[in-house]
Amino acid sequence: MGVPAIVTAGDSRAAKAIHGQSKVYLEVDGLPLVAHVVRTLQDCPEVDAVWVVGDAAKLEAALGSDRVKAALRKPLHIVPQQRDLISNAWETFRRVLSGDVREGRDPRPDELDRAVFYLSGDIPLATPQEFSAFIQKAQALDVDYALGLCPADALEIFRPQRPGEPGITLAYFNTRDGRLRQNNLHYAKPARIGHRERIEEMYEMRHQRRFWNMFVLAMRLLASRAAGLRIAALFAMMHLAGIADRRGHPRLARLLSRRVLLETSRKTISNILDTRFAYVITESGGCGLDIDTEEEYDTVRERFDEWSRLLRERSEALYGPLPTERRPVEASSETAPGGVVTGSGAHAGEGSG
């Protein structure tokens, strides 16, 4: 049985506007970012359907081009956005269960272990091999929520290699296990996560460069008594190590990060979310670059062809070629030309994530 992919493409307070518009609709190589993600999912063998949640009218336009329609081999469903990221994730999961983009339902007892593949709509350099490797590794674990990480070495491709060359220098979590970055991939059994609302807090405060974000998150979690002083100490050491790393002091960064263990972090997050949590590391690199600033967008647009080629080559070297089987889009009474299933008659909410 395949797994449904849910692409979050909303406009909540956790989402960012770039060049005056929601970033998932910015174009690279003639397609909106979210369209690149949808096209890439067509080649991931573990994914059996794609659900995209966001502004329904904008998504229908973004995903209605001939280039997208020609690539579709799996059902594509557009779900109107809700008030925030977690509502989008949960309500789309409910619609996966009902099979209806307009109205969902809660999971039955025999559906508590139903899993979905969540990912963001602003990772145009992702490869299907990276999606596939992440899902396979997550499915091999006995957990309810797996969060993807990418090692720093896999992201060196984006750094400027010579003076004046356009590039992107990314921020990392510095740990004893290595320098790592979230890769925007999540494999979850939503009905098994006890405190889904805390994922939104961690997502909103995810930018490691901002001390205030890290401090506020630590205080919120302390106030909830979810993790005690451990989470505050963990975040403090991670932040200080990150500062040292970005300022060119790798030895100091390694020294500070010696007390930051992925296993400690894993146990802490399991406690915070009241669920069985794990990290999954993939090494292709494309999913580790989400677009958060105008400078990053301009750089990706300029170097997209080159980076896409290099990442495809790296992914195939790491994980091998993909299966060549190509399946047509399944027929549906609600399927528009190109296999797009829309939320006809439904109204978008005020915001999403």
C-alpha cells in the first residue's frame, strides 16, 4: 500500500512572503515552486496520491499548466486551507481518510496507524530518490513521527565556491553527531501524536539564527512542563554552537556541541509531543534548501539548472535509478483535466501553513 503525500502550501503566520507574494507561487524555470514539488512526487514510487493544501484558487492556477498536467501520473487533490499549519495538516489527513477534498472525518480505531508523508511546497530542488529514501527509512522505524535531517556536507553544493559567485550559506544544528539541518520532510501517523499543537510552535521558531525565536520556544515549552530545564539547556548549547560555527570558529562550535546529542534531543521531543519520535537522515541535499528570503530565491533562480543536474546525479549515485514504471492518473468523478481534484464549492480559510 502506498502512502499519500500532503504538500503544505498555505499562507499562515508561519509562512513567509517573498517579493510580495506567498513563496510557493514564486516561479523558477517557468513553474511555481509548489508545482516543482508536485512534479517530483510523481516519480516517488512509495507515494500513491498527492494532496496539496492552501489557497484553492491560487493552487488550481499554479498546478493547471500543461507542463504540470503532462507530468501527472497520480491523483492530485487540492484542499482549501485552514487557519494555521497544524489545522492544514490535520484537516487534510481527515480528508485523506474520507477520500473527499470537501469534508473529512476522524480516524476510526483501525486507522490510528495510518501514515502520511508531509512536506513543504518550497523545495524545488528535491529529488524523488530523496523522497523515496526518507519514506523507506521512516517506515523501517517503529515510530509515530519521523523528522528528516540532512548533513552539512550534502549542502556544500549551495555555498559560494569563489568570490562573487552567487550561493547560499545555510545555518545548521550543531550536535556531537554532526552539523545537521532539517530537510522539510515528515513521516507521521497523525492520530498517534498526543500534542500536535506543539509541532506548530517548533516550526514557527525553527530559524536557528534568531536567538529570540529559540528563547521564546524554550520558555513556552518550559511553561508547559513538557521538558523541564533539559530543553532550555539543549537549545542554549545548540544556539551558542551555531553562533560559533557561523562566525568561523569550528573548534569552539564542536566543543559547545559535545553535550548536544541527537538521542537526547529525540527523547526530549518524544516527551514534548507525547509520541514515539525519531530522526531520519538523508544525504541527497535538495530537500534541505527551502526558500526563505529574496536573496535565496534569486540565487536559486539563477543556478537552478546547474544545481538540479548536480543533485540528480548525487541522488542517483547514492540511491540508484528510479523504477521506470509510469502509471496513469486514476479516473475520478471529481477529477478535472490533468487529474486535478479540487475542492469545488468549498471556501478557503483566512490563513494556513
